[in-house]
Amino acid sequence: MKNGVTTDLNDPRLTHGADHKPVEQAEVYAVLSAEERAKGFVRPFRDVYLHAGKRGGCGKTTKINSREIAETLARNPAFYQGGYCVHCKMHRPNEEFEWLDGSQVGT
């Protein structure tokens, strides 16, 4: 399922924080504006991350289903406090996720 995105950080459809039981993905996720993303990336564009087993995750990968979300991460790696694992069906803190090169998501 492709989720919507919003630049409105007060959008009532946004969810916040980690989950402790399985939930569906949020209806929308916050992203940086197109103008801000167009200023360039401070990290490589990546759209697949690992819910790293060595960090408490399930060890499976998730593909980010929105280019805008992946670009937001590349422009501002600390924009999100966590990620969503499609296998566990939970939002979890960044500390549990890493990029395929082994670097931690959010840094």
C-alpha cells in the first residue's frame, strides 16, 4: 500500500512514536517540502532498510514506498525518530534499523 505524505506537521492523520503491537501503516507520513528536498541530500538516497536482528529487530528488509519519504531521509537523516517494519507491522525506534551498508538509520 502506498501511503500519502504531508508537509503539515499538525496534520491530524499523523501518528507518533513506537508501537508495542502490530498496526497498519499510517494513512500519511510527514515529509520535507519539495523545495527543501531539492536543496540536495546530505546522505545517499536509499529506499530499503533492515530491521536489524542484532539491534532487536526481525532481520528482514522493508522498502520505503514513497520517494518523498526516502528523499526526506536523505536530506535530513534525523527527521524521523523511527521506521516501520512491514514484517512486524510496527513502527519502531531508529536504533532497531540499519541501511543495507550497515549504517544506522537516522544518523
